[in-house]
Amino acid sequence: MIRTVATKPYPDQKPGTSGLRKKVPVFQQEHYAENFIQSIFDALDGFKGKTLVIGGDGRFYNREVIQKAIAMAAANGFGKVMVGQGGILSTPAASNIIRKYKTFGGIILSASHNPGGPHEDFGIKYNASNGGPAPEKLTDAIFARTKAISSFKIADIATVDIDTIGTVEAGGMTVEVIDPVADYAELMESLFDFEALRRLFKSGFRMRFDAMHAVTGPYAKEILENRLGAPKGTARNFIPLPDFGGHHPDPNLVHAKHLYDEMMGPDAPDFGAASDGDGDRNLIIGKGIFVTPSDSVAMLAANAHLAPGYKAGLKGIARSMPTSGAADRVAEKLGIGIYETPTGWKFFGNLLDAGMATICGEESAGTGSNHVREKDGLWAVLLWLNILAARGESAREIVTQHWATYGRNYYSRHDYEEIEIDRANALVDELRAKLGSLPGTSVRGMKIASADDFAYNDPVDGSISKNQGIRILFDGGSRVVFRLSGTGTSGATLRVYIERYEPDNSRHDLDTQQALADLIAAADDTAGIRAHTGRAKPSVIT
Ligand code: VG1
Ligand code: CO
């Protein structure tokens, strides 16, 4: 039986950088999840009888919302849902399933790298039939709907067994529970030289992959250990836990410090990597050398042709605006297009669909390609491995040679987390108001060449996205970028992105923070970070 349940809107269901993210207790309010899911369905057209993919990163409240989503999909007229066994689907795996089985779209339950548990974060995002995050037009429509919603539809069905692979009927709809790993592993096998990788591990190559008790555990175990023959224990923390073992599943130098320390230590393995809550981010650390995500995009693009899936070369490279310009130099050398988009993977979708870009990346540890429409943590790790195997060199050699060829973009991001929303807005408003007066003036002896608030004009559909981050560009190409996070769940997070290009090969081994010290000071002078936030230093430096 289908019930129509009366409800009242919640005013705060605005999808951020990737979907709606809130604390679990917020999601547990009566009809909160139902309202948002119904708003997604109401914003969509033409899905009657079609297939919806549902999965999540296994965090607390995942199973409950999956049951709601199944019952609501049935009531709203979907013909079928495909659910990852145990409710598990990494974000890139979900994207692949949507594309491979030509489904209508998918609902992914995740708050990515944010912590999980009864008092931590939860999230819902919708991906369209191309497998990518809902474009802005759709998220705007969903948000508009959340403000007007007055009822939702749900089928009265018993709890569906999502732990047994197979097909059942529920509320007049087919529910297929699928192996979350198989299709993804097959896709990876089609892109990379698994034979060469098997030989690499057989030769004694040692690696650590830290799944951080999040969704990539089963994927890494199957691909690295079972299919590629890496020794047992290569994948660590590989069992997804609802609270990620009490840690932030954020593969950065703060939350994956243990991996960093191991990779810098005397008995470091050859290669270290980690992924985040939903499996779309990657951390790459070679023996004794950390690879910044911005550099990683550039290095993967420069070497991608060594992997079978990319041997024909790249069509173009796309990077988010705050990501360093290292990839631009590679694109220039390859003679291919380079595109600068706002933060968030949804902006890459059109470029990938139009065949204008093959590899995309963000400074926030997201890298991916046209194989799916999401960033893909394990994909980046496997491409690195393929390049290491093909070149027969260490990560350190590859990185330092890259800098010698292209120069080095020193890069760092400073995050000021959980600051008061009013104070964060005041900082941005003040900065925005003086943008016009900055060009031509000097800070710390550096002349400002231009200052603006980034607007993106999508070359494919002509849509314009404004206010995507304040950029201050100095003579010589150094820059500082300011923007407020769209994924946080408490207070505001100010992100300050700092970049300086160093062509001189003899100056490529400086400490990053020291190399950027004058720009860091200039950022504070210009934006009054300390005065506005009341913080003497950032909460996280990457
Ligand atoms: C952050 C990152 C952004 C990334 C987004 C989603 O957004 O900066 O690059 O696309 O997270 O990543 P924000 O608005 O907080 O800066 V994930 O791994 O959360 O899907
Ligand atoms: Co993520």
C-alpha cells in the first residue's frame, strides 16, 4: 500500500558542494530524510518504471535511510532499485553502476570525509544518469522543492534484506541487491595493466593502503590483495565501520598522520595511499615524499598514456579554480585544453560528457577521469601504481623529475574550521568590497596584479556560476584564494589557498610553508583573517 504522508518543510535543506550534509540528529528529525528524498524525486521528470541506484559509505544511519529510500522509490513509481550489498557503494562505484546499467540516476548516502556516528555527520546526494553529481540547476530545483514540500509518498513494506545478493519484490518494485565491488573491479581491470601490477608486487614492491574504516576497504582488499597479489595486510583498516573507528575518514596529513609518519620513517614501504569515507578522495605518499593533490593531478596527466586505458592520450585536463596551476603546464606541453572550474565535482560533468577533458582534479585530494563522473580515490592509486610499474622508478624520482621539467608549484591550503558564520561572512564581505581597489597596490613587497570573485561560464551549456571564490593574483603568478566551504556541518570553514610557482630547479626542496611564508602573511594583511576569525593559526594545514 502507498501512503501519502503530510509533512512540513525544513528550511535548511540546501545542498552544498556535494549534496545535503547535516549532523545525524538533524537527519533523525521526523520526516527530515523523507522530505529531502521526496524533494529530489519531485525535482526529477520521467523516472516512472526506471531504475534507481542506492548505496552509501556505511556510516551510521546508512541502513535506516536506505530502507526509507527504497520504500519511497517504490511509492513514487520507480520500476527497480539496485542496492549495494550491506548498503555499501563507494561514490565512484555508484557512478559506475549508474552508467554501466544505464539507470535513471542514484542516491548516495555519505558525508564523505566528515566523521560518522550518532552525533556526527550524514549526507544525501543525487547523481544523474551520466553518473555525475546533480548539476546546479537540479540542486537549485531540489532546494526550491524542500521549501514548499507538504507531503511525501512511501510504500508500506517490510524491511528489505539488503545483505543477501539477489532480486526481490517490494511494494510492486524490483529490488536487486548487487555485489558493490565486482563491476568496479572489472572497470579498473579494463583501464590498467593488471599483469604489470602483479609483476610489481611479485618483485617485492611494498605498499600500504589505508581505507580508514570507510567504504574503500572491500574494494582495496579485492583489487590490491586478491586480484593483484599484494601481500595480505597491504590494505589496512579495511572493514567499514559506522563510526569509522571513531576517526575522521579524511586522508590528509592530520587524520592520516600515522601513514605519513610510516612513509617518512626508516622502514617505509615503497608507496602509501589512503582514501576517504565515500572513496572518492586519494592521499598519495611515496617513500619519503608526500605528493600534494595538485601536483598529483599534473603528474597523473603527464604520465597517463602509460596506462592502457589512456594510451591514446588525453583530450584535455580540468581542475578546480583553487587547485594549483601545475596541471596547466602539462596541458600546455601536451597541447591540449585546460579548464578551470568552480570547486565541486559537478562542474566537471559537462566537460567530460562533451569529450573536452579526460582527467580532472581538485586540490582537496580528488582526482578522476572520464571512466566515471565522480572523483575516484582507488583509481588514482592504481594509476600511480601503473605509472610506477611502467617507468620502473620510485615515486620520488617521478616527482622530482616532474618539477625539473615543469617547475614546482608550491602550494598549501589553510583551513579555519568552525568559525562563527557571521564572522566568516563579514570577512568575505569586506574583502569583496575592496577587490576593485587592490590591483596595483603592494602587500609585503608584492604587487597585486588582479583581484576578483571567480565566476564560471560553462563552455558546454553556457550556464554561469558566480561568487565561486576570491582570487588575488600577484605579479609573477603567485596567488591567494579565499572561499567558504560548502560541506561543513557546524559553523563556517574558511579556506585559504596559497600558491607560488618556482621554476628554479635548485629551489625545489624548500619547506612548503617557508616557501609560501610571505604570501601567507600577505593573505592575513589583505583579509584580516586573524582579526575576523579570532584565530591565531589555521585548524588544518595541507
Ligand atoms: C570540499 C572540497 C572540494 C570537494 C568537496 C566534496 O568542498 O574543498 O574540493 O569537491 O569537499 O568532496 P568545500 O566546499 O568544503 O571546500 V567529498 O570527498 O566531500 O565528496
Ligand atoms: Co569524499
